[in-house]
Amino acid sequence: MKKVGFIGLGLMGSGMAGRLIEHGYELTVWNRDKSKAQPLVEKGAKLAASPAELASQVEVVITMVKDDAAVRKILLGEKGAIAAAKPGTTFIDMSTVTPAMGRELADVCKEKGFPFLDAPVTGSKGVAASGQLGILVGGEAATLETVRPVLQAMGQSITHVGPNGSSAILKLANNQLTGVLMAALGESLALCQAAGLDREMCIETLVGTVSRVTGMKKPKILNRDFSTDFALEMIHKDLTQTLQAANELTLPMPLLATAREIYQQARRDGKGEQDFSIITQRD
């Protein structure tokens, strides 16, 4: 499979498409804003006039767009890429979309005889440009093996998560963690700054804690071993005291307040003497 089409040349897509050119693929691209395709055209890519035209000329169609609505508009419908594709074309949606969207695309492709993978990525702009993305794949294992070289041009790790739609669940969970973690870091930093502490010093300490704690607790979470290193009762106490300090500084900390309630419920459930990493368990 040497003829690849790439739709969606934003911050991530442009770097990913560039990697395909570097690996020798005959690349055809389409983007709503055609000016974003120009750097790739200068490197040898062909610019299609529409998603349908692109799909009619390639063996693999990759989409990397904003959301469900964008994917649906580009791929589905009478003038969509799927309707125009040649028999045997493989479709890979690498957008971050809902699990339902992945399953819908898989059903449409199956009905028309096209292999399909949902394959969202982990990483950012620089990682995409350097080909070091993590790629989470949902779909048939045989289809993954067929297009693995294409994916390897863009990513350093490829994880087969399960059936279509499953990769979207893992990607959304990953982004949920990323978003909440950054918001929590913002709350912690705001508390430090409100108390007049040095910002750079606090950032170094807080970011170091995130890396250290997640690495240290990983074995406990994997093995469901919640023998106590630091009791849930104690972290609940510390969260309570942090909330008190924030109140004294008239600083709203909604994530902290919510987290404290989650730990409070765990105490009520009799988990206070176990390691606080037990908070990761919902079963």
C-alpha cells in the first residue's frame, strides 16, 4: 500500500502527513483551508479537490479532523469519501471522536466491503512531526497488520485496544485524565501564588510530584494491592486542610472540593486505612 490519502491538516495532521511523505508514500491530501496543504504539496504531495476525489485515487484514506460532525461530513453521504472509494480501500479515522462514531463508521465500511480502523493518537504537535505518537487502534487485528507500516511511519507505539470504538474510550479517558490533571495543577499553583510563594519553585515541586506519585502507585493499581503506604484517611485529612487554607485565602478550588468528597465517600465505605491509591478502584 503506497498510495495514501490524508484528510485534515491541522496542528497534528500536517506533521503526520509529512511523516508519510518522508517514508516514501505517494500522498494525496485534502484540507478545508487549502493553504495548509501548500507546505506538503511543496514536498511532493498531491492536492485533491475534494474528499471524494482523494478517496478515488488512493489505497488508504486517513482522516484527522475535529469531531464527529466533521468526520461524518467528510466520509459519509452521497458525496463523501466512502462513496467514492475504490474496492479494497482501507479507511483509518485517527480523529478523537466518540465511540459511537467509530462503530458507525465501522458498520458503514463493513456494509460496503471496506476495512476500517479507528486509531486516535496520544501526543502533541511536536510528537506528531517527529513520528513519535502513540496510536490506539480499534478494529480487526488482520486489518491492523495490513496497514501497520503506514501507522509506524507516524507513531512509535501501536496498541491494539480491541474492537471498533474501544480505542475512542481509551483516548477519551486519557484526555479526561490530562484535562483534569492540568486543571488540578492550576488549582495547586493558584493556592501557592495566593500565599505569595515563588511560582517557579512551586511548579518544579508540583510537576515532580505528579510524575513521582503516578509512577510509584502504578504497581499497586495494576496488581490491586492496596496495602498501606499512605492511608486514604491521611490524604483525606490533607485535602481537608488544603481546603481550609484555600478558604482563608478566599480562593475557590472546585476540583479540590469534589476530590475531597470522593475521598470522604471512600472513608464511609470503610477504605480509610487502605492505601489512598484504592481511590482508583470503582468495582
